[in-house]
Amino acid sequence: MNNLLLKGLLGSVGVGVIAYLSLCVALIWGQNRLILKPSFAISTNPNQLGMSYEDVWLPVTTSQGKIEKVHGWWINPNPHPKKVLLYLHGVGGNVSYNLSTVQTYYDQGYSVLIIDYRGYGLSKGQFPQESEIYRDAQVAWDYLTQELQIEPQNIFIYGHSLGGAVAIDLGVHQPDAAGVIVENTFTSMMDMIDHSGFIYQLFPSKLLLHQRFDSLGKLSSLKVPLLLIHGTSDRTVPYTMSETLFKAATVPKKLVLVAGADHVSISAIASEIYIKALQEFEKLVNQNKKELAL
């Protein structure tokens, strides 16, 4: 009888171990699908908000030699743009979900290139990985600087939420950019897992995680001015993460915390604060350019 109970117990433990290991494997292979939430349907376009635009299709060659396409909107009110924003959105939706913030920059005289990573919106390609998202941002940068021949020092790199991690990564690799603007972004994906709650803490996340988006670890290599904007009522990414990034940055920098703003509403509910922060950052960038020219 005791032997039967022991065998049953060992069998249950074995099943549990197999199930746990299976979940670990699933987290390794499927974690990009847990993190990224793309949408294919385009819900609106810049024309509907009074912004003229053109579609752009940027070819990307995969490691297997396949040609995929990054889709974007080039929203350009200026024949000779002097202020350009490369807009990198967050984990969810697509370019059409971000036009309210785009319009804020457009109204301040910016020409804007906003792209969808492969797997989002109209972009052509497989479900994305971290490295591919960085590659897509680089392709967009190359389009601005090589095909449109825009000077790097006239390009601001903007990222919202996860897009902030992409913007910081691109900023590290493009030290001649005007500056990096990140809104409601996080320190790293590992920190977000720690913040997200109990369920992911059941697994050895530090061992399993390969989609790291580690902005905090890259800040020591950032050489361009940095603006961080964060809503204090953001329940997705705590504003303390922007405070941590601000403290870690060694470049000319500015942190703006907007009381009562959530993860997506800053430019809508606090437009005056937002625009003032942007204008002050532009002054900081111009001052940095003058100092570098000495």
C-alpha cells in the first residue's frame, strides 16, 4: 500500500515537473508573443486629421536573404524639413493608433516618419523579435538620412513605452542624432516582469528572458540629449522607471512628470505642459550643439 502511494506521489511530481518544464520552454519560444501585441487593421490615417502624408515601404533583408517590407507614413509639411521626428510606437496597435501624439509634433513644425515594425499594420514579415525591431528602426533612420538626405542632427528619435527602448537603442548607435525623446517607457523588460506580478515570478525569468529591451543597461553608451516624459498615473509602466533612467543618464537631460496622466494620454490631457517640455528640450539640444561646436 505504501509503495503504491509512493509511486502515485512520484508520478504526480513527475507530471508536475514535466508540465513546469514545458511551460518554461513555451516561455522561451513564445515570449515575443507574450510581449508584443500587434494589430493589422489601420483605423485612420493622417489625412483624416488634416496632415498630408505619403506611404513609404522600406525593404529589409532577413538573415535568410528574404526581402520583407517595413511600412510607414512620411508626414511632411515642409519642403526642406529642419525638425524631423522618427516615431517608434509601443507594444500594441500600429501606426494609426498613434496619430494624436504625432499631430502634437506636426503642429510644432516637425516632419514625422512613423513606422510599423514587421508584423504590425501593413508591414510585411513574420512576428517580430527584439533584434528585428531594432533593425526596422535602423532601416527607417537610413531612409531619412540616405534617401531623403536629412542631416542626422535634425532628427529627433521618439519612442513611446516599448518604443522608448527602441529609441534609446537607436540613439546609442546614432550619436549624431539631435536627441532622444521617450514617453512612458521602462528601464528593462526584466524590471517589467518583476513589476507585473506573481505569475511570472514562478519561473526563472532571468534565465529564460531573451527579449530584454534593456534601456538602463545601454544608457552609459548614449551620447545625445535625452528627454523623458511620464504620467504619474501610468498603471502600465510606473513613472519611477523614468526617474531611474533619468538618474542613470550622463548626457544633457530633462525629466517631466505629468500629474494625473496615464500611459497614453499625456499629450491630450496636458498639451501645454507637453509642448513646453518639448520647446525646452529643443533649447537644450541647440545649446548642446553649440557646445560641441566649440
